[in-house]
Amino acid sequence: MPDLILHRNLSDPDGFYADLMAVHEGLTKAESDALTARLVLILANHIGSRDVLNAALQAARETASHPPADA
């Protein structure tokens, strides 16, 4: 399995979260869901590695009902 960074790695996680929430502001649920899907695909394309993406999918699925302690 490829190395996947799961610890906090953003220099300003609160700022990014605020930006993420702001980009959804004023959108309907359907528009917001579509924006999230486009963002995921854009980031997946940027990452480019199917192995890394599959590791991320697995990590997200594993933490869906049990978020990591540092999240």
C-alpha cells in the first residue's frame, strides 16, 4: 500500500475549512453535492496515482463511522 498522509498536514486547516464552507455558501444541496464531486475528481486527477487514491478511499471508508482521534 502506498504511503498516504493521514496526520494533519495543512499549514492552516481552519482557514481551508472556512474556504471550503464559503465555496458552498448559497448553493442548494444538489449544487453543493455536485461541487464536492467535482472537487474530488479535480484532486484525484492532481494526485494521479490509482494506488494512492484507492488507499484514500479505503481510509475514508474505514473512518466513516469512527473518525480518527485527531480529526
